[in-house]
Amino acid sequence: MPFPSSPRARSGPRRRSLLAVAPAALVLTGCTGGDSGGPAGDGSAAADRARARAARDSEGLLEHYDAVIAARPGLADRLRPLREEVVRHARAFGGGRKASPSASLSASPSVTSPASPSPSATVPGNDKDALAGLAAAERELADRRAKALGGAPGELARLLASVAAAGAAHVYLLTEGDA
């Protein structure tokens, strides 16, 4: 005689909790490796192109953060730690020419960031929509990086996975967290 399925509450952590906590652990191990943060030369042209694309993507996301911080100074304290992570990600991929950790850190919340945001980065007029726009950009980039894992060599795949996980954590913090 088969047992009827019982509608009981799920025990253990929810998927959303795991998506918020697990990426933080990956960030700690993935972005703070023993290397100098520069590209690990594996010699493959495809890996070099993927690394350069990832650096450009992080720099583009950084511009989005800068635009929001400039337009919505009240969000600066909340966004500053996430922006710093994006700077580290750009550097980990070998970028960083535009990624300056002190660009908005030295600016007071009422002063715009010295980095010039891209003209295409329009910032909505209220905090909630500005955060939603950043979350959407983080989500899209994290999804793209997760899809790129299949064709990436070992160390680059590890870095892409780590940064994609960090992006997922950023989405959570921008949409639901009280950071």
C-alpha cells in the first residue's frame, strides 16, 4: 500500500537562503586567491578573450554603480561595499584601468564620483528603481558568466564561477537585503 504524500513544511534551508550564503563563501575563497590578481596565463587565445570580456563586463557594471551613486547619493553607503567587490572582480580578470577603488570611496555622499558614468547608464528617479536596475544588471552578468563556464579552462572557470556567485549575492543584497 503506497503512502500518501503529506503536505508538510520543508525542513532545512530554502533555496533563496543558500543562494545568499553560498556565494559569500565562494567569494571569500575565489576572489582572494594567492595570486596578485592579474591574469593567470594559460596561453589560450580563447581564454584570454574570455578574461578580457569578463574584465570589460565588470568595468561596465562598475560604471553602472558609479552612475547610481552619483544620481542617488543617499544609496552611496549601501552600494559602496558592492562597488568595491566589482572593482576587485575587474582586477581579478586583468582589467582595472577604469576600476579605481577610491573613485567613489573618497567622495562624500553628496559629491558625484570622479569616474564618468557611461551616457547609456540612465538612473531612475527613485531609490527602489535604481536598486532594481543595478540588480538586473548584476543578474544578467552573473547569468552570462555562469553560461561561459563550459568553455573556460580550469582556473578561469573557477574565477568565473566565483564572480558569478558574488553577482548572485549582490542581486540578493540589492533586492531583499538590508545592507
